[in-house]
Amino acid sequence: MASSDGFPASFYGEPGVLGMLSNGISAFLVLLQNFHTAHTGTAPAGVENILAGVHLILIGGVCQLVAGMLSFRKYDHLSGTAFIGYAALWGSYGATRIYFGASTQTPTIVPLPAQITNNLSLSTNMTSNMSLTATMVIPVFHVCLSIKETAIAGLVPYILLSFLLAFCSATVNYIMPLVFGAITATLVFEAVGLVASSWALVVSGVLELLILIFAIYGSAALLGKGLTQRLVLKGFGTPLFSVLLLGTTNSAPFIFAFYSFGYIKSFGVGVAWVSIITVAQLFSSYYAHLRQDCYHTTKFGLHATYWLIKAWDEFVLSALVLEDDKVASGREAMVGNWFFVMAGVMLCVGSLNTDVLELIHNMLFVLLTLSTIPQIALQGYYIFFGVACSLFTAASLYCTFSRLINTIAEKSLIPVGPQPISSEMLKKALMCCRANQGDQEALTQTDQGSDALFYISNGVAALSALHARSSSLNPAFLHLTVPGS
């Protein structure tokens, strides 16, 4: 029996049953649509796509999110990382289906009278600068542009993540590699099916059928394990991986790289993908807080805040119909991103006593924040940002692979570099300015676990709100200040 102050794992059953079935049912919904499209030559549209998207979000997204949280609570970090990661995948894919359904039902251009346009303005200062013509053409569903391109850009990082999970889980059991391998191949052909003929949908449907079969067997095995407290069916063990893997893996920079290099024309669908991804990072920050890990609580929360603000900034810019000079002048008045640069430098200092790989990852994040300084000219802004996103994505994938392999082997097989500075030297350097203040009582870890993230969030909001009075006349600036605040 578990002690009263310990964690009674058996009381919670096997959350992997819910996670496996959610994956299998979501794959089954998609394969039905793929086979129907391949057989009839008519792709689903309208309400059919919207309903499929809602089911994918609820079953593949919400249910797997619950399964992932319960898996982490049982210290099954492999299943927790996989379920929350795939919850973000199915939720994003469901949102894309909804965009597809909405774009085929609503006209893309609606003429509006000038008086209605005036009522929609943000202030009287803005209306004085807007054209008061008889009619104004506004692209209502501009957010539905580049749906296929955004979906492909979003699927690529999940393909890489699934491959890493399939490769690493092969050393633990022989059911999870089959599931992750089938998901990897499925995502490949789903991406191909967005631009190719129906043969890719047929292959994807067959692979999704394999996912369903593996999910049913895995659910039966885990259900038997939960009921009998032993492995009735073969194929599963009890892997214990680092929970911090979830925070390292991030597909947001991959999507932004495609957008920056011009493959994605509008960020309407991309903002949904990135927003769902940041939820997974926030859960990673939360679980790091439960482990009383102040550093990773702050790092993952800061990254989630950065990507969320950046996603909504680009959404606003891609949805607004304004001249480039107004957009450029509106961006020049923004100073909130400088706080991210300073916070990134603080993370670099805080990681000096970890390893070289962690320090490099934080330095690339500083480069990333520098690439999004609004004062950079638009001609070179997106090229700089795209290159920085590519470098940051490569470093994140290597971090995920190395941490995962080293955690499985319980020793350093993949090089991560030595510790740049010892903890004692770093502590002495930070405490040198307090040498004459005498000894002070040390705070416990729980007293400061989330304080840094709290102050950073307030600092970003406060600095984003600073602007000159003349900036309030620019509609682009007024729109862009909303995400940062």
C-alpha cells in the first residue's frame, strides 16, 4: 500500500487508455474523410469540415490533454509528453479543418458603407486619417488565406517530433515505436495529400487504420495493467523520462520560418497553430513549477509569452489593409520587444552553470528576439527573422534528441558540452555586490519559483504600453499594442 503522504498511483488507473483511444478515434475520423475523398473525388467542405474539426479538437485535443496531465501525475513522462504534444497536433489540425469549412461557405469580399467603417474605427483620431469614400472593400476572410501552406508548415515539426519519439521509445517497449512510427508516416502523407492527388490520401488512410489498430491493442494492454496492476498483454513497461522535454520541443519557430520566407502569405491559420502550441509550453512551465524548478518555469513561460505575442502581431499585420509606410511607422513606435531581449540575456546568465548546449539555446533565443526588434527596416526584417527561426529550430531539435537519449541511458551519450561556470563561481559573482550587506536568510525554492515569470510578464505589458502621443494617430500601432498588453 502507498503511504498517506506518498502518491497512490494505482488510484488513478491508466490514463494511457484515454490517450491511446483519443489518438485512434481521431485517426479514424480523418481516415474516413480521406477514403471518401479518394473514392468520390470530392473533398469535404462546409459543415462537414467544421464538424470534423470540432471532433478533432474535443477528442484528439482535450481528451489527450487530460490524459497527458494524468500521465505526468503518475510520473509517466514519456506518455505525458507524447499525449500533450499530440493534443496540440490534433487541436491545430482540427482548427485547420474549421478554417477549411468556413472558407468554402463565406464570400471572401464584402463591400461596407463608409458610415459602418467609421463605426468600426478605434478612435476619432483614427477616423480622421482613414479614407471616407463611398464604399470600402474589406477582405472579411483574409484570415483563411494560405490554409494549406500553414498546415504543411505546422505538420513538418510534428513529423520530426514523432520520429524522435519513435526512435527513442524503441529502447523502452515495442508498442510505442509502432504507434509513433505510424503517426510519423501518416503526417508525411497528410502533408503530401494537401498538394498532391488522392493517392497520398489513400496511403495516409491505411496508415491511420494501423494507428487505430495499435491504439486498440495499446488501450487493451494498458487497461489490463490498470485493472490487474500487472502487464497482462505484452508490449508496455513503465518509462520515466524527463518532463522538460515538452518545453524544449517547439514547432512555433518552424511555422514562423515558413512565413518569414514567404511560403505562407497570411498568418490567419498560423495564429491558431502557434496559440495551441503555446498552451503545451505553458503546461511545461507549470510542471517545472511543481518540481520547484524556477529556471525552467521562467524559461518555458517566457518562450510561450514571446511566441503568443509574436503570432498575434503577425496576424494583425496580415489581416490589416494598410499601406506599408503606415505599418512601418507603427512598428517603429513599439518598444516592448526590447524587454524580451533583456529577459533572454538574463536566461543566458542563469544557464551559465548548466551546460554549453543550454547556453547556446538561450543565446539563439536572444538572437531571435533581436531579429524581431520593430525598428529594423521591413526589407531585411523577415529575412533576419527567418534565419533566426531556422537556427533556433535546429537547436531545439538537437536539444530534444540529446536530452531524450541521455535521459533514457541515464548517462551522457549525446554531447551537450561541459558546465561553463560552476554554481559556486556564479553564486559568488552574483553576490559580490552584496558582500557588505552581511548574511541574509535564504529563501526557500517555493518562495521564488514563479516570481520571475510574474515580473517578466508585467514588464513586457508595461513596456509595450509606452508610446508617444503622436503614435495614437497610427491605426497599425493601435492594433499592434493589443497582443503585447
